[in-house]
Amino acid sequence: MGFTPRHMAYKRPLFGRSKAEKEKENYKKSIYYFWWVFLRLNEDYKKCCENGGKGEMSRLYDDFGDVFALEFKQWWQGDDRGNRLFAEKPLPEFGEIKTETDFYIDGNVLNVRIPLDLPKRYLEKKFNELLKKHHKGKRGVRITSTAMYPVVGHVDLTSIENSLAVYSMKLENPKMKLYELAQACGVGRKLHYIQENDSKLKGDNSGSKVILSNTAKRYLKNAERMIANVGIGQFPSCKK
């Protein structure tokens, strides 16, 4: 069965067909790719996968499956999982109500009665008033998501990517100091970077070390919160 893309609130993963497109790995610039990556970092979910989907996260496992068994593309497209988890449900088309079956009882659809004997300018004014009253969204932005797992939280891919980089580096190098983590991951302002035998190394309270340490600490905290929240089906939320 082929994979048919459906509309999503954010940019879907792009895998490309040509060798050049595949080498770019553009799918890694999608919020849904990071959702998969951060779920793999959740230790409780990892245990659930090792136990064949049994445990406290069994319901989440029923939807996301074993995220360690397949590479991202196979996981995303297999069982139509990407569409099933993250695609928006299609809404009815804009148009006339001609039969009773055309009525749509849903909080995201407004059924309107328009008496055509009234002046056009008056009707346009009343329609705009109705639209302003019931449509609370911004231009080009869907008010609410109808996806099984809507994106929750502020989407800043650069910040998410930096959080992942710092967290991963810390896992690989648990004894590395915070300011060293920031430098190794290329986060923070480069004017604060400390070179070997640099005068900035003098004193534990050097301004550059403090600034870089705080940067790394912030990214680590965000990563830890995102890892915890992805375990309850929310991403990239950084809320406690």
C-alpha cells in the first residue's frame, strides 16, 4: 500500500527521491522527527518497548509502537503511522447547505442562515460580525488541531535541536562541565567561547563561563522536560 500524505499543522518530514535529496536529510527539519527522537530518549518508554508494549505506557505504545525497531522513515510510513497520529481530520468544504445532510454539527463549523431579500452590503457586514465573533484564530493558522496527537507547546526547531545536542553530549560525556557542553555543541554566543590557556579561564566566576554554563543548563532543562512530556503524548511542551 502506498503512502498518501495528508494535511498536518506543521511541516511533514520530507524524505526525497533523488540521491541528493536523501543526503540532505530534510526530514530532520520536521517537528514530527524530533517527536520520535525525544520519545526514544524517554527511559520509561524504552522499558515499555523492551517489554513488548507492557507497562504503564502501554496505551502510548499502542499508538507509537516500538520506536527502536525501525529507522524513522520506516516507522513514519509503516502502518500509515505518520498520518494516523499527526494528520488533521478533513473539514467539510465551504459551500451551500442544500439538504439536511449538509448540516455539520461540529464546534469548528458554523452553519449560517442568510435571507437574500436583504441588501448585499448589510449581509456582508452581518457575516463579518459573525465571523469575527466565532473565528478566534489568526490569519493562516488553524484554531484547534483535530490530530490524534496535536503539537503542544512553542515550536522553535533551532532551540529543540540545541536542547537535543546538549542533552546527547551530556549523556556521552557525563563529567563534561556545563560551559564545555555549550562550546562542544556550538550553542551560545561565540564571543564567550574559551580557548585553551585563555585568560577567561582564570577564576571560577569568569563571566564567559557563567554565561555559557547558564546556556547549557537551560537547554538541558528544556530537553529533560520535553522528554518527560513526550511520555504523556505532549511535544514539544517544556512545562513541568
